[in-house]
Amino acid sequence: MKRPFNTDLLDLAQRAKQVLGYGRHLARLASPRNFRALLLTGQLPGSGTAIKVLYLGHTEYISPVRDYFFDGRYQAEDLGSAPACFHASARARLLQPDTDAVVTACLPGTKHREPGAYEMTTLRAVVHLPGTMAEFQTSLPHSMRWQAKNEFETELGTTPGDYAEFYERMFKPLIIGRHGPRAHIVPLNRLLRQAGHTSLLFVKHQGRRLGGCLLRWPHLVGMYPIPHCDKLGIVSEMIHDSKLLNKINLAVYHSLYRLAWDRGFRAVSLGTVSPVLNSGLVRFKARWGATFHAGSHPFDYYRHSVSFCSDKRHAIQSCRHLVHVEDGSLVATVGVREDQSTDAPVDEQQKDGHIHNLSKLYLAYPDGRVAVRTGRLLKQEGYGKGQTKGQSKKSQCPCDFP
């Protein structure tokens, strides 16, 4: 099946929008309005350790920092304006003795980072689809191939009532159950306005709709050059039945991949995730075949430089395994706790087998030693598939533009 529009025109529109976005970002750099100095305080997720982080950057792009250090639960104190070109002076003026880390926004064109610092950003999850139907079927995980032959069937929703049913019975219960009071729920009217360039896909069992997803197609004013899985939903009574929930998820993802493949696309976006290797969302999206990519252009708005400045560095790294950018490639730093064996963090990640395009894995020990896994060893342990020792290959993503 052919794509429903001229892809050359789409590419031109995407490039134009990207240029306009760069111009808007450059205009923001010239104005100190939203560049603030914030003191972020909270507890390190999974422990009772209190941490303080000094953030110097744009308030709209704080999400990867917030999620890495605090998993979204923190308090912020506004310390005043911090213009983009004066972060060094702001750091010298505002850094306190009990600050555990300093995070600074990376400016466009920045080539060198501070020694010992890490470059972090949001990660984009992309599923690459093969070129033929035979390859498509064999490339799926075994459980998903089985699910394709199971008792579930699919149905496309086309009416406002279908969108309302998905929103009220599936999308809202899942988001509220996952995030609780912190849940951000877009209004139904937004979904209805986007209906012209989306497909609403339901999964049915014995004639009953149990789950669904909203697949957003590329269009001239859209932000994604490939199909994007925008919203997922499961009926509330199925959320607590783990076995049935797993089957519904298998059917939903298989169906949306097949729909995108039938329309001529060879990649699907599953959105963005925070740069935490051991996060549940990274594991969840990797389970459905996603690879992860960082922005490859100098206007990666979410890119920040992280510097640790207290003895809590190892505690943070052992709880939150940071995925960061090094020489254009994705690498990760995993803190090894004193009660763990040398390869325990590696073995733990290998069970999930996610983020296969890591070029390096750094193991940080309590005594300050750092071991590096790369090339053949990294491949054997479930990472960096297809790479050889010494490679420093940039991650390629169909969302990127040359």
C-alpha cells in the first residue's frame, strides 16, 4: 500500500519546521526570560538519600534532569535569572557546599565538555520494520508472532464516539493508574482535532474492545517524519490482570506495526524516554523492539552537561544508571554497589537485553575505579550488537535529518 502523500513534500515541510524551531531556540538564547537558576531538592529514587541539584538552563527542557535525579518528585527553588551565555558565572555565584550535582544546558555548537562531566538528553525510541512480509513476521519476538495468530482481532475507530470511548475507558484509566496525581491528561478535544491525521486502532476479544492505540501519521505540519504511537489505552478492569494485560499489549503493538508496514513505512516512533538505563519505561519499550537514539544535531534542546560534586556521586550512579552521549554515540554508566559482584549490574541488564546500540558500558565502583566494557565483551553481554571493538559509530535514526 502506498503512502498517502508525497514524501518529498513532507521532507521539505519537516526541514522548514526544523529551521523555524532552531530560529525560535536561538531567539530564546538571546533572552534570559526562561533561563533560570533552580535549586532542585528531593530524595534519590529507591533510597532515603536526600540530594540537591543546581540546574542552570531553560525551564521547558528540564524533564530529563528531573526524571534522572528524582523520577519527577522534587521541590524547586528559583534562585533567579541565569542567561544562557553566563552559566559559568552563575555557577560560581550559586554553588553551595552541600550541592551534589550541577546541571548546565549545552548551548548550540558546544564541542567540549567539562572533564568528568556527562552529556545527557532525552532518548527517542524507534522500532525499525523490515522490507518484506516474511522478514516482518520472523523479526517479531516469538511471543508477538504467537499473538498474531491468537484470538484477538483489530478494528479501526472512525467516529467521535470511538475516540471518546478510547479516551474515557482506556487512555485515562491507564494514565491515572500509572502516574496517579502527577498524571498529565490531554483533553479529548485535542484528540478529536488530530483525527484527520491519526488512526485509532482497537484490539477486540470475543467482540469486546479491551485496548487500543492512537497512531499519528506524518503530515505537513507534524513533528514526526515517521508514524508515531501517540497514545495507548487499556480498559481499567484489565490493568490488574497481568497475564491478560500482557496479551493485550502484544496484540496492540503487533497490530500497529502491521498497520504502519502496510502503509509503506519501515519505522515507527514510540516517543521519548528519560536517559535511565534501568527505568521501567526503557525496558517496556525495548521489549517491543525499540532501539534508542539521542539527538544528532547541535540544537538538541534537551542536552545538558552533568557534573557531580559530592561524595553521593556513587550512590546516585548505583541507583540511576545514566545513559549519556560520548563522541556521538550512546554509552551508559552503572554504579556497582559494595554488596554486588563485579558483573551483577551487567547480568541484570542482560536479562532484559535492551539498548543494543550502546557503544560502551562504564562500571563505576565505590573506590573510584571505572571498568569499561566495549566491543566484543559488550556484545556478549547483551549490548552493542553488530559493533566491534574500538568502533565509535554514531547512532542513526530515521527521525534525524542530515
